[in-house]
Amino acid sequence: MANPLRRAVLALVFCLPSVPLIADDNAPAPVPVADDDVHVVGTLTAELDYRQLTWYLTVKDGESRSGFTGLQHLQGVELFGHASADTTSNVKESLRLSFEIEEVDGVSSVKNVSMSYMPGDLSSPYVAANPRRRMLRVDQHEVKDDKLIVSGTFAAELLFNDGFGQLLGSDASLTGGAGLIAGALTEAKRQKRDLEDGKFIAIIPRKQ
């Protein structure tokens, strides 16, 4: 029999489509997955280089890469979207949003926004390095029963973070062929990717 926390998370997930978090009638709803041990608690959707993609926020046995910290007037939020809905640990082709929500005198603001996408070859992430080309808006957020209900929109220009590859490539005398391969891989990488028309909707657990 499932423990109370697992039953509560499952109930929240299946209730999610009926929660009026965003006005768009076409907003994605979390979907059931084949693995009974992994449950979807939210989604990120966006156009990445003009391809419409969906990433899944998942939880297993109460553990998740997504979650929040903080109190009612300041929350740190981590939304970690997996490319498939049946995993809690695979970072390949994952999308990560991180930000803080601060409320002062009834007015909410978003701070310390970061976004990153890990390509399929796991070489190095693309990051939203230019704040003028990065946007994240929270439309609704509410802490309820030690869960954060949150929704919003996002967009960014993502730049390839080639520092890791350059480090290996410049150290060819120590790393041998591995350094040369890493340097060549960095040279061949697309340097910029566009992340547009993003939406998120989730019920995420409090991080311990």
C-alpha cells in the first residue's frame, strides 16, 4: 500500500488539470507514466529552436529534482524538467529553471533567475547568460499543504557554456586524446539556441 505522502502527491497530480493556474485553455496537463513509482507533478513546455517540446517534473518516493524552499513571503524555486516522464535522474536533454519569488506588501516579484538546457551529448549546458534576453514571469503561486502550486511563462537566449570543453582542450598534454576530442566537440557546437513561448505549471514538494 502506498504511504500517505505518495498518495497525497498522486492525488495532487491528478487534480492538477482542474486547478485554474493559467488562463490558456491549451496549457499542458501532467500525464500518467508507465512506471508506477514515478509520478509527474508538472510540465515545462517551450519552443527550442522552433521545435515545440515538453519536459516533465517528476517525483519518486517523495524525492524530486524539483522543489522549493523558504517561507510564505520568499520562496526559492527549482523546476527541473526531464525529457521523458519516466525518470527522476536523467539530465540528458533536460531543462532547468531556478528563481526566487519575493512578496512585499502584497506585491510579488521574481529575482535571481537562471535557466539552462543540457544537450543530448552531455558536453556542457546552454545557459541564459544575458539578462536582457531572459524573461520569467510568475502568474500564480501558493503554498498549500507543504507544496508550492506555481505557474508562469518564460523565454531566453541560451548560450553554449564551453568553459568545461576549453579546460579539457587546453590540457591535452595531461588528458591526451580526451582533451583533443573535447576541444573539437566545443568547436563544433552550436553557440546559441532560442527558447521561446515557454510555460510552466507544477505542484512541487518542499525540499528538506
